[in-house]
Amino acid sequence: MYKILLVEDNEMNRDMLSRRLTRKGFVVITANDGQQGVELAESERPDLVLMDMSLPVMDGWEATRFLKSSEELKAIPVIALTAHAMAGDDEKAYQAGCDDFDTKPVVLDRLLNKMNHLLTTESIN
């Protein structure tokens, strides 16, 4: 069972995605802002992070850069989630250290395929 850290400040988005991933067999821990996301990544060591990029306290760009600069955390895959799907945002996410990029609203099958690829499992039920 994979542990997923979902860093999302919008309560409705966080609750909806958390429930959907839990139903797919993931253990989901959640953070409301980038700073809390970094702290939970340090203490919980998730298998993958879903990182909203527009966050309070510490935005997702900065939180991802912090995770990827940490020797202990840099191997954890990060998927950027953003509603601000402007030209170049995917490149900005990759430059911050994200391993993949997805847009909101989340299309669950598409996100699960990206998660599956990064988790190197054969299938996500």
C-alpha cells in the first residue's frame, strides 16, 4: 500500500481527491500549505507527493525545491497539480524539481497513470 502526501489548500479539492485515492487503495495524508507539506514529508516519508502549486505560507514551487534539495527526500516523486495551466507552467514545475505535472480539475484516470508510472508499479486498482 502506497502512502501519498496530498498538499492542497482548497478543502473541497483536498477532501474529494483524498477520498478517491483512498478508495483506490492508497494511504493518504494531507497538508493545507507548503510548509506543512514539507514537515509531513520529513516525518511521514510518503511514496509520492501531489503538490498544489498555489499554496499559502510556502507555495508549491518553493516546497518542491526544498524537498528536492534534501538528501533524504529528493527521491520522493512529486507531481505538480495546478489550475493555472498557462503555457510554460509545466516547464516551471520541472525546473522546480517536479517529476510530472497535471492540471485541475483532476482527471482521476490520467493522474493515476502518472502516479503509476512514478511509483513503478504494474497497475493501480
